[in-house]
Amino acid sequence: MISTEGYFKTADGPELFYRGWRPDANSETKAVITIVHGGGEHSGRYLNPVNYLVPRRYAVYAYDLRGHGKSPGKRGHINRFAEYIDDTNSFLQFVRKEEQGKPVFLLGHSLGGLIAADYALGHPELPGLILSSPFLILKMKVPGWKSAIAKVASYVMPSLTLRNGLTADDLCREREVCIMYRRDPLVHDLASVRFYTEMLAAQARTLRKAGDLKTPLLVLYGSADRIADPEGSKAFYESAGCGDKRIHGYEGYYHEIFNEKDNQVVFGDLLKWVELKIAGLEKSV
């Protein structure tokens, strides 16, 4: 496995941090999986999919959202949700140059799933969209006072940050994963009031426009997710306008399905779907 890291340029200026993993030089890469991570975390928490996919001749790339991980920006803050969309577009362009001629799939987890879904609605050229526990409907309960303050403050103090209320034990059933999450210096639990209102608007927009989706779709979710409501995954899947779509729900799994003990089942479903897409692309050439 060959690993790289560095920074790539975005459309509006800031350079964002990325990580990449490729098969050894003597192994031809089949395709590329580009990952958009969840809120408060970073690209370095995706070694499980990396360790599964790269030995099977897939390259994996992931970047740190602005305000996250090793990327610049106020922690947990954005001015517009479109910043995430533009950054993802810049990253995909960067990856395509790095892996010329290879199909580049987009995988989004949690907040990254919302970003990836919103992005795909405007970019039908993607060979496939993979959503892992997409943050389309909030399962976590936000106190009414906090929501009210956020909606007002978004216009007068948009960068005001509050704790997001996420509990590490809700991530998955693997205790060690939860412990490492708490100890991770690159993880944060902040969200600005502008981020909150932009996220709500993006959730409503993405579900409303799901019928416009043209990209082949794979949705993966845990039935016991305490952070992103599984009903959001189901609703997006049911409304998705693409004829080529598939959904898998995993009984008892929490939010981070890639970090559960039985994650090999999830990766098997993911790999089978991607290889079917690749076979279809090869036939069309």
C-alpha cells in the first residue's frame, strides 16, 4: 500500500488537507473511492475501508472538511453549505488528475453523506454515489432553546459556536472506537449557528430534490443509529429518481457502520455494488 498526504487548492482560496492510499505500484488500480467524512471528525478515521479496499486494488482518497481535522477554518463553522459542495468538487477534480482514466466514486458518511447527496444532485457525471448513514434527518434531540438561539444568531453572530451534543458512545458498539474518538486531538464537538441553519436547509433541499438524482445510488445504514435517523436514508432512497439504486440496512448497527465489529458484511455489500458498476462501465466502452 502506498500512502500520501498533502493539501489541494479549493475554488475560493483555502488549501485543504487530504490523505490518499493506493495499491502497490505493481498492482493496477480498478477504481477510486473518494470519501467525505462526518461532522466533527476527519479523514484519518477511515482506515477500516482503506484496509479493506486497497488490497483489492482500489485507491481511496479522503479530505478534511474546512474547519475540521488538519484543514484550516474555524472549527465547525461555514458561511454557506455551498462551500462544502465547492470543496468536494475541487477535491474530485484533484483526484481525477491523480488517478487519470479511473472511475471515481463518491462516498459520504453522516454529514459527508448529506454533502455527497447534495453534490450528486448537481453532478450526474459521477459513476456512483455511496451514502453511509447519511445525515438527512436528525435523530439526536436538539433542545428547543438551542435551536431557537441558533436560528436567530445565524443572522447576527453566524460564527457563534456551541457544543453539538454528540455522545461518543452513540457512534458504534465497539468500545475501543469510542475511547479513541474521545482521545483524538483532531476531533471536535463544535458547530456554529450558521452551520446549523445551513445544514437544516441542505437536509430539506436534498430530500425535496431526491427525485432529480440520476447517479447510480447505494445507501448503507444501521437500524439502531442514534445520530442520523434511518428514516432519512429510506426516504432519500425511495424518492431517488435514478433507476439504478440499492439499499442495505444492518440490524442493530449504530451510526459508524464501518467501525462495527461485523463491518466485513458492510464492506462486502459495498464492494459487490462497486464492481457491478465497474463492469457496466467497461461494457459501455
